[in-house]
Amino acid sequence: MSTPQPSVSARSRKLPIIIGAGLLGVVVVVGVLVAVGFGSSSARLVEADLDITSVDFANTPVTGPDGTEYRLIDGKALKPGMEDYNVGYHLQGGPEYADVDGDGILEAATLMVWQPAAGSNTFAVYLWRWDGKRAVHLPVQVEARYHGSLTDLSVFDGGFQMKRMTYLERSGRSITETVMFGLDGDDVVRLNPLSAVAACDHDPGGAPGVAVTPGTVPLVAPHDGASPVGIDMSTVDWMGSQEGDPDGDGWALVQMVGSPNPNSCGWVPADSLTQ
């Protein structure tokens, strides 16, 4: 039997479903969060009084996944004492605007980069809603995994899309793919390539560590009100989890291999995992 589709916009539903291996998990964190007030400038923070397109995203506060707030000034939030080395957050792309949840109100996406003193840059896309007075930064971000890069943030057919580096060849040539994502409520969902969960690789990384209780329906996000994944569960041949519940929040991310559908993934209660 089929599970209901996530309630993304009608235009988005026409598309296959995003983001994957070695790279873009739409979930969470961007490098190391920094303290409030990074950066210094004479620029003022600008409050919008029209709609989300009037927000000055180069000069706005941003809240990270752990609740830490930092403040962009002229597109940067630099770490105190490291300004000469540009260590900190940088607005790399956007804002781009689209109604990605089908509510008739535009959302925004910005591409941010954390530049460390040493090592690889960390990329993430921040999503924003309009609450009638100001832009609200959603606590979930799309990030590049395994030190991959994100570029070319844009809007396509009701969703946000970008290019992500999937891997680097020995020759030094980077291989990229285009990925697209939208919103189901406040849950970020991949629209293309197929995967209803933004936080997982769409290619399983080997044999599963645990199995899942038969009849368990994976959800697009780790909470009870989330929608079922947008895949016909009758086609799923295999389900498994690589990591179990490492953060102890009661939810585990499972990977599914289906036919004729490509690989997908979703969240299940941790107590549904079996050895």
C-alpha cells in the first residue's frame, strides 16, 4: 500500500525527489558556530516592512542549529581577532526567492560559507520564512558533507536548486550534480534526485548495521507530525540503518532500496530498529 505524499507544493510534486552521498545533506550544521556580534562595520541592520524580498540579508542576525546567534554585517560575520584572515561566515550566494511550500508566500535561501583559519571551507544553504513582519531563519540547513562545495544557488520550478560537488577525481577534477529541495511545513525535503529526506545520502554506504521492524513507515523528519516519505512503500526491497540513534533523540535515519524507484531514506523511531 502507498503512503501519502509530503505536502510540498503542487509544482514541486511533479519533480522526482535531492541532495546526496559525499555531500549535501539538508540537515543541520555549518562548521563551528560563532559568537554573537562577529564583524564590525558602520552598516545598520535593516528591518523589512514589506515582504521577504525587502530584507537586507547581508546585514541580518542568523541563529545556528544550537541556538547561537551571530550577526552578518556587510555579508560577513568575522571571528574577533581573525579579521585580517577573513575567518568567519561569508554570504556566498543569494538571496533567492521561491514559494517552496505552496502557501502563496515567498521563502528565501542564502548560501553561506564558514571560512576557517586552516582547512576546508564549509558550505550551507540557509532557509528563511516570512512571518508578516520579518524573515525567520529556519533551524534546519542544507549543508555540503565531507568538505564538499555548494555553488550556483538558484530557483527552478518551485524549488531551490544548486550544484554540489559529489567527489574529487584523482586528476583534481571535481564531479558535481544539481540538487533541488523544498519545504514540507518546516521540514526540508529533497525534490531531486529522489529522496524525501534532506539529511541523508541517497546511496547506501554498504551493508546495514540494523534492520527495521516490518510495517514501520519512514518520515521526512524526526518528529511525530512529519509526513511519510514520498515513495511507494510496496516497492521497497530493503531497509536498514547505518548509524542507529547516535544522538539519543529517539529517531534513526534509515536507507531504503526500492524497485523501480531509486534509493531513498527517512526517519523512524529508534525503538523500531532490530538487530
